[in-house]
Amino acid sequence: MFCLNLRSIMTEETSAPPAETTPSEEQSEEETKPKVKQSSLPDHSDENEATKIIVLQLSFSSTEETVQEYFSKFGEIEKLDLKRYPDGSSRGFAFIIFKTEDTLAKVLGEQEHSIDNRKVTVEKAKTRSEKMQTNKIFIGKLPSELTEDNLRDYFSTFGEIEEIQFVFNKQTRERKSFCFIQFKSCDAVEKITESKVPPESTRHTIETFEIECKKKFDDNHPIQRKIKAIERQKKGWDYHGNYGNHYGNNNMYDYNNYGPYYGYGHYGGHYGGPPLQRHVLQWL
């Protein structure tokens, strides 16, 4: 009998509805929940990018206030994002979105800009789609049977060709199984690659040979850096700008490291205090 009563009590306790909580209790529970940290990075979608600029070569002592004060004289600013390192120090560049295109035109129409007694460079920020455009392609799986004339005849149907660049082995002087083709416009590359971004590629057949086509960006392009870093980590190869070892394998395309800002590469190094540097492609 005692066991039955105990079971009855336990059943009643477990089936009883949960006690109602007061608003203050609910609030207290909410406060104890871990808060999700929101990203401080700006939205780099194409929305509002029609009125966006990038300000380069800023003094490392410049602040949001001094940059705002200077550009607000041209018109209303919708958003200002001065890029900083984790320790809070300036990276020497900023993004600004203006309310209207008229304000943007005034800013870009100004010959020189100076903030905190330092001459700065102001450029129209590229949209995401513009940053993914190039006028150069990489051709992989290229057989020795295909000549320059074969390539020129086929690819000139997509647009005017400026240059075809082959790479040769230093010792044997044999042509390697890849090349680069540079066009007059980016439109030709968009057609050939179907607007795909590496490592994605398209296949084309010339004569009876199937070749691989990918967009080729400058060495300092963020996508180039990202994929190169990934492949280096996976394969453990020593790149040091050595394109021949990588492209000659025909099974990958070498790229480098990128952050959230497509098309601008190393912000701090190139866009801060020191002058801009140009990167030169080294052929083997």
C-alpha cells in the first residue's frame, strides 16, 4: 500500500504542469543566456554600392570623426567604416556610403583630397560583381598538338585577343601544358568561363582536345591568395610565386588569400601609410 501511494505521488509530481514564471523571472533567464556576437563587418552586397567609395592612404592617426568631418561637406553620409586592427589601431583606409549619387559625383569630381594634413586617394568602390571580373584566362590541360593559331582562331570568336602567353621549361625549353590568354575586354572572359569564379572552370573542345578554362586574376587579388594558401597547406609545396610547378600538374589552379573585401587584397599593407606597390607576375 505504501509503494502504491508513493507511485501515485511520483506520478502526480511528474505530470504536474510547469510553474508559471513571472515576467521578471523570464527577463532574468534571458539575461543569463549567452549573447551572440554580431559581426562588425559591413554588408558588402551590391545594395547601396552605387554610392560607395574607398578612401586610401589615410593617416594612421585619422579617426572616424575627422574623416566624417571632411566628407560631410560634400553631402550627407549614410555609413562610414574606418577599418581597424583587432587592437583598435587604424589600418589606413575606410569605406564611405553617401546618401545620393550627386554627393558621390562631387567627391569624385574633386582633384585632390587631404585629411589630417595628409593627401589621400579616393576611388569609387567596386561592386562584388566588378571585383570578380578580369580580362585574362588560364588554359589548363593544354596538349602540345594545339598551336597558338588553333587557340587564336577559337578564342577570337569570343572577343579580341591582346596576347597569348605560353610558359616553357627552363631546362628542356618544352612548352608547358598550360597558357594564359589576355583579351581586350572582360566580356570575353565572362562568356568563356560562364562567369564562374575559380576554382570553378569550364571545358572547351578545340579540334578533338578538351581544355580547361578559368579566370586568371592578378597576383594580389584576394581570391588568388586564398586558394594558393589552401593548396599550399594541402600539398605542403613551396610556392614562392612558382607558377610552373603548380600549373604544370593540370589538376588545379593556384590562388591566394582573401578576406571579406573582394578585389582589394592586403588593405593594411597597400592602402595604409606606405605608397601603393605593384605586383609583377614572374614567369618560369
